[in-house]
Amino acid sequence: MAKKKQHKMIHYLHPNFEDAERGPASSATARSLAILHAVSATEGSVSAVELAPVLGLPKPTVHRLMQVLEYVGYLQREPGSKRFIVGPMQTEMAVDTLINSPQRSIRHHILRALVDELQETCNIATLAGDAIVCIDRIESNWPFRVRYQSGSRVPLHCTASGKLFLSQMPAHKRRRLLNSAPLKKFTDNTLVNPAEIEKDLKQIRSTGTALDKEEYLQGLLGVAVPVFDLKGRMCATVSTLVSSERRGAKHIMDYVPALNRAASAITETMRV
């Protein structure tokens, strides 16, 4: 029988936590924060048994605290198992942190320069559970506008940013999102068959760029590129929305170099 694949846990614990049995690090608050940090830094799900030796804490302590964090919504159980994943409250806090980050003004300035260059509406967005959340947006001066604000949510399967995140997910997580419920058809171009979406995602993985060909909103084309954090993980997207009457899908690809430059500049803000 094949062994179950163990997800790699990445250790980002504060060095002061190493002496977990003495001083402030012994508090339930510090231990709970360390658990949240470890779970959020882990690809996939994790159990108390796996976390206990990483944190240097007794397994019953870790299990008890994870149950408390589950109760308040910062962790949740992976469906059908005793393993834990990031919960909705932690996801909401992460999004709010991005929206209200001290570096927001710098990123907004980068986005403004991109809008001035492209003369199109541009966005910075990130993944929040089963949706994409806009964390910054600047509208162009064109008369036709879509009124999104920071915090607005859009679906994964039919938006450029959403498909880009789907393309980078582990296959089991992607299948769960695409097959857990019928996908909504927003326009005639919306793909709702998971097998057809997978073909599109394969192309996106090979190019590193995702297109929305009037799949979410009729009359609007979108293109998105990834933003990576300093550890090389995709953490956000930079995208633009264009009226299909002014630009075809072929021509919207002309914007990709500028989008990639903006994405690289946003990554650099994470060094500050």
C-alpha cells in the first residue's frame, strides 16, 4: 500500500519561541500564534502530531489549542479528516493585512504608474478561500467602468486572477474547489466543465499568464500575471480589464510586459 504523501512544513517560527517552556513564549497566546504561523506556512493540511515536534510542545497542548483555534474560526478541519487547514477568520485577517499594509501606499503608487502607462483599469488581487479578493484597484478614465472596491470578491473559475491561482494549486485542492459544487455560468464564454477548465489551466501554467475572454462579464477582457513573495510563492496577481470593443484578446497580451514589471516592483516592496 502506498504511503500517504506528507506535506512539507516550512518553519518560520520566531527564534524566541525555541525555549517554549519558559518566559512569555510559554503563554497560550504565544503558542496559539506559533500554531497559526506554522499552519499558514504549510503546504496542505497538518495534524497536531506533526506540529508538536516542530514547535517543541506536547502533542495534547497543540491538539487542545488547535481545537480552540478551530472553534473561533482561525483553523478548520480538512474535510473528512482530523487534519487542519487555515480557517476563514485567518484568511480574512490575512486579506485585511494586505489591504491595510504599511506598504500599501507604495504598491498603490506602482499600480497608479501602471494605469497611467496602459490607460486601462488595473488591480492587485489575492486568493481568499474559494474566491479572489481585490486588495487595490485604480480605474481608467474610460467611460465604461466596473465599480469594484478593495475587498470585492470574484469567482475563481472564470476570472484571469482566479484561473492563475487555480493553475498553481496542488491538484487535490484544485479538484476540490472545481468539483465541490456546480460552477456558475456567467456568460456564454464561461467554462463550467472541470475537464475543460483543466485544459485551460495547463496552458496558463506553461505561459505564466491568464486570460479572461469575456468569461465573467460580457464585454470585458482580463489578463493577469503572478506576484511572488520573497520565498518564490505566488501571493497575489496584477491584472487589467479592457473593453472587448476596444481591444481583442490577441492585443491585450501586449500589456503583459508592463504587468510583469509592476508585479516585480510589488515583490520588491516586501523587502522593506
